[in-house]
Amino acid sequence: MTEPVTITYLEMTSPDQLAGKYLPADELEVRRVEEPLPPLNRFFYEHVGGPWGWKRKLVWTDKQWADYVCRDEMRTYVGYHKGTPIGYFELNKQGYDVEILYFGLLPQFIGRGFGGPLLTRAVETAWARAAQRVWVHTCSQDHPAALSNYQARGFQVFDQQHL
């Protein structure tokens, strides 16, 4: 029997809701991937999501990855610590909503204080895309601190599904 999964949907409707957590610029740098690079998104999806069971997109073809990553509304950002990639986030703009599609750290950087600051940068970047709402979803199979990190940054739950 499979364990039940809870999906939690969270949102911010004002940039003032962000309770930011910061690191000095020499500790965390975030850069946009200016030229879409589908293999990079696949790498992060596989290595960030692997411990949490992200599998659905691992069977995608190169064309499916390109179609996903190379959309005008899609942006990918990579976080770096002293030149080393530590994690990433993907933002998808739909109208005035910006969704944080994927967010996470590579396993060796979990528990080192990067999650809150990288999420802060994701939210700030989302708001900078002329958003009226920033939203994200997580599930009970994600990192145990994922939901609390979103809430600590100011996200509010607006829906839950139990599957």
C-alpha cells in the first residue's frame, strides 16, 4: 500500500509578505540562465529531486525538455556558493501570477543554511516579473523542511489535496 500524499498550495499576494532571509553576496550568488539549456534543467530536476522521488520528467525526451524550458514565460535561475552551483529554481509567469515551479538544493548543500536565502531570492525575482501573486506547491514527499521554509518566508496556504 502506498503512503498517502498531501499537496499543499501556498501563495503571496503582496511583496510585503516576504520575510526574507539573507546571506552576504559572497556566500550566495543567483544568476539567471540567460540562454535556455534543457540538459541543465534536467540535471537539477534529477539531482535536486532525486532524494524526494521526482521522477515524472525523467522519462522525457530531449524535445519535451526543450519545449518545457524554452518557453517565453519560463525562467531558470541557479544559486552559487563561492562559484559552486548549490541549487536552482524555475519561475513560470502566467498573466500576473508567477509560479515557483521547482525549487531546491543539491543534496550536499542541504542543512547548510542556503534554503531560506535561495527561496528569498526566488520570491524577490518572481515579484520583479510584474507579479500580482507568487505561488508554489509542495507535497508531503518533499524535504521535511520544505513546507516550513515556504511558510517562514511568508507564504500562506490556500489549498490542500490529499491523494
